Amino acid sequence: MKINFEHHQTAHCENGVASNLLLNKGLKLSEPMIFGIGSGLFFVYLPFLKVNFAPGFSYRPMPGAIFSKAAKRLGIKIKRQKFSNPKDAQTALEKNLEQNIPTGLQVGVFNLTYFPEEYKFHFNAHNLVVYGKENGRFLISDPVMDFATSLSEAELEKVRYAKGALPPKGHMYFPTYIPEAVNLEEAIKKGIKDTCKNMLAPVPIIGVKAMRWVAKSIPKWAEKKGTKVTNHYLGQLIRMQEEIGTGGGGFRFIYGAFLQEAAVILKNDELKELSKEITAIGDLWRDFAVDIARVYKNRNSKSDIYNQLSKSMLHIADLEEAFYKKLKKAI
Amino acid sequence: MKKQDIPQDESNLQSANMTEMLYVTDENNNYTTAQSIGWEAKKAALDESMELIYERIAEAKQNVANGIVSPIIYFMELNKMDLQVLAAYVDKWQWTVKRHTKPKIFKKLSDSTLKKYADAFGISVDELKNFDGK
């Protein structure tokens, strides 16, 4: 069985699954629209939570949050299910396929056979769509891939029951109700307000304040933990920033595309200017990644390099703070 | 980022025939999308991470050979796991797993416990038992 489902590659998995699933039901929203309405821009620093032997940084909200928020703001209903028994999970998925329902899944990345080796690690919040089963293999639309692919029953079960942080537990989801007409203007405004609120949050671990905390920690790591550990932490910062479309630069560009679309829908030229501003900030995030990569290459670089990196990141945080303040006023 | 500035660097994506999609601006500053085959800065971070993993695997192997740790540590590193992830896969407390990484205690483990570890690593019980790091 194979459902008539269009695979479109996107920059980020969760937006991609959401926009592909909604498109299948006749609601055409771009990836940036989903991302903006779902308040995908985020930053959180969890210094005590070690991931891959480095502190936890994330440029994204909790998995599922983007689609859930976007759906709520657009009046769409999504059904989400988890299963303690893998066999039940497979049966439920197959039942969906028989009823012509392409289904979103949360999966672990480590056992995704079609990924390159360097991308396989124990990260359990990846998203993909299953849209059929042929010759015992599930047909997979993984939004970060250029092309549709497939997994055997055993392979799919492995990724659906990956363990560690954020275990998917067979998590599957699909839209059950889409209103005839959606109020895009209201949804966009709600999405923007929420993003500004998060990024300007008055707590040290979230948003612009968290970026400053990380920035100020860079020279301290170098002093206390030495070059090797610091470079590994910085590498983690780049990976979280740029891995498969997520994070710093990439997310700012998606947000820029969103603001450009929003400017037209809300007839608000200020948003168009702000789109240019966040694009420039995205470029700075990418420069920051290049500067970190340079630290690896010149291994015995001057010790001042960590202070310079810290300054660059503080500068980005300042620009972002000004940006979210303007954005809040613009709507 | 401007469309013409999009990096097309040699990367790990090629091994899987993948390209990445990015949102970029065109000559009129309008957003569009474009494909990239890879970016040097990201490759450097990924390579650093893999290097660290290889180092940890080599160290674990040496420690097994020297009788300092049990084979569990070697296969844990080989599968890019840490104690937290491994404990979740074998459904045990972290401190229990930590105990099992001591060679003396490892030798006394039942086959059913060993099977849990072997399954988590995707190997046979014999492979796990007989790995000596040499």
C-alpha cells in the first residue's frame, strides 16, 4: 500500500513533517510559515546536562513544540499516540496507512541506516513521515533528505524505540481536523509575540540571556578545563548550531523567510526590514562557526582567541536583543 | 546569506548521496531556497567529534586489554553511547551498569544479563564475553 504523498525536502525536520502533512490534507503552508507560527526560534543553555560529553545547548524548543504550537494557533487538531509495546505501535501505524493517513513519527537518529556515519548519534527527536509499505518495507519521507527512502520493519522499530534522553516510545502523530479557513494573520502575530517573549525571557538559561551566559563561559572553560575540552565544547556549539539545518544561522534564515512572507500577509513593511536584519544576524552566526572551525586548524593559536569568540557571541546576543525588541513593537 | 555565497565544500554528506537545503536571498534580497553539498566549518566540528570518539574507543580497548575495565566499556564507546544511554537500553540503573564495567563483576554476570548488553550492542553474547582488547 502506498499513499499519494508528496515528498518535499526542507531545512528542518519538524517544520518539514508538519508542512508536508498539512499539504497532504490540502493546506498549503511553507516551511518558514510553520516555523514562525510555531515559534521555532529558541535558545536554551543547560550547563549541568551533559550531552556527548559537553554541556547542553539547544537552538530549538522541545521536540514537538513547533508543530503543536502552530497547530493550536491555526485551529488544527493533531492526534498524538505513544505505545509501551512495539508491536502495538506497528499495528497502529499500519492501520493508519490502510486508512490513507500519512503519519509523522518521532525517531532516534542513531539507527537510521540511510544517514552518513558522522550524523548517527543518540539524538531521539528527529521527525519523519511514513506514507506506505511495500514488499515488507516502510516508505519513508525524511524531510532533510533530497529523496524518499525506506526502512525494514526491524529498522523502523529500532528507531521508534531508541533509548536515552527524550525516548520516542513509538510516538506517532497526524492531523485529524483542519478548519476550512485559517486565520493566518492572528496565528502569525501570536507566533511572533511568543518568540519575542521567549528570547527576551528574564531567566538566565533561556533566550538572549542564555547566549550571554554561554559567551561569558568560553574563556572560563579555556582557563579551567584546557584547550582540548574547550574546543570540544565549541564543536558541540557548532554542531547544535548547524547540524542538518537546525540551529543558529540556518534557523535565522528560515525566520527571515518567514518575516518576508508575514510582511506581505500583514501588510507591514517594517517586518520586511526586520527580515533583512535577522538575515544579517544569521550571517554572523555562520561567521562565528567559521571562527570556531579556525581554532581547530591552528592548534597553537594565541590564547586570546577564546576572548575574541566570547566577544563575537556577546555581540550577536546584543543584536538579537535589539531585534526582538523591535519585532515586538512592530506587530 | 546570499545565494551565490552558499558553500559547496567537500563533506560527509556525499557518502550518503545527500545535499542540504538552505534558505538564501537572491539578487533582489528575496528569500528562496538552494542546495549545498557541504560546509567546511561544519565538517570540522563533525570531524573533531568523530576524532574524540575514536580516541575513546582506542583508550577503552587498551583498558580492556589491561584488565582495568570490562568489554562493556569498549562496546559502549564503539556504539557512541555513554552510561546514561546504555543504562536506558539495558533497562538498568546507571550505578548497576557502572558495577558491570568492573572486570571481576563482569565475569560473574549471568548469560541473561549479558544478553541484554549484547542486544544493546547488536552483537552475540560470545563476542561480548570473549573480547579481550588485544
